[in-house]
Amino acid sequence: MSFDHDYYKRYYYDPNTAVTNKREMQARARLIAAYALHTGLPVRRILDAGCGTGLLRPWLKRYLPRAVYTGIEASEYLCQRYGWQQAQIETYKPPASFDVVVCYDVLQYLDSETADRALANFGKLCRGVLYFTALTRVDWDLNCDRSRTDSNVHLRSAHWYRSRLRKNFREAGCGFWLRRGAPFTVWDLESL
């Protein structure tokens, strides 16, 4: 798959075919920030893994103003256009871990072996809150607007992702995962 100008024009720049919009991403960033603050963990470093066109960036910086935002992206086109750090999620090794890691609808583009390595790498990248979503088979069948969703992906079950994430994280619901051993308390009914 080529994540070039034509891909982003269709799925992000053209409002008639875009898969998301600024308003939806503002709400998502507000949710991520609220949950991260709810845990009580001071948020100083945020990683947006597969940051795309950067729709979350201004809102995460607004809601978590003390945090440094890092966006990584595999697309050479996006890195040149927006100045992101070009990196692969499955092999990215920063000098320090992040308080919040966001990986929103990226891993469905990776084959299973590469996605498995990326999920394992989250355990090294994230010391606190992981916000993770990926298009699943059920989502493709029941939830997404197929006219606005790329079909050139690897559809897996939610169980496939969960079983791998549970090695390093505790599921809290709504796409949130908490790093095992992180210095905060999550009440029993606040997690799955």
C-alpha cells in the first residue's frame, strides 16, 4: 500500500470521502486527555504512533499542555509534508518511554507478524495509558461506513488484539489500556 497524496486526499482531505473529521478527532483527544488525567499519572510525553495528518495533535496539546507530543509515521509523504518523525511502530526505540501512547486505526495495515511485533513494542513504549483501536472483522461487517473506509487492510478479530495486549496491559474499556505496574489505581468497575 502506498500512503501517498492520493490516499490521504481520498480518506482525509476530501470532506466527501474522509473517514473522519476535525470535530470527531477533537472529541477523541478530549476523551484521551480526560482518561489520562483521571489516572493521576502526570502526562509529560505523548506518542502518536501512526499520527497520519496530525488531527489529534492540536487537541492533545491543548488538553495536555505540559506534555511534549511526538508523532511518528511510516508515510514518507506525510513526514515531508508535516515534519513527523519517520519510523515503524514495530521497531521504534525512543530514548525514553511515554506516559500516553495513541495508536488509532493503524495496525490493520500491518500483516499479522508485523502487527504482533508492534503490539509487543507498545509494552516498551508506554509506561502509562495506551489508547488503541484497529478495524476488526466485526467493525468491517457491522460498524464502519465502507464507502469511507479503506478495504485494503488485514482484518483480524478483537480477540487477536486483546490477547496480545494483555501481556503488558490491563484493559480499561473504550480503547484504553493501562500498563501493568504503572503507578496508579484503577477501580475494579472501571476496567474490564
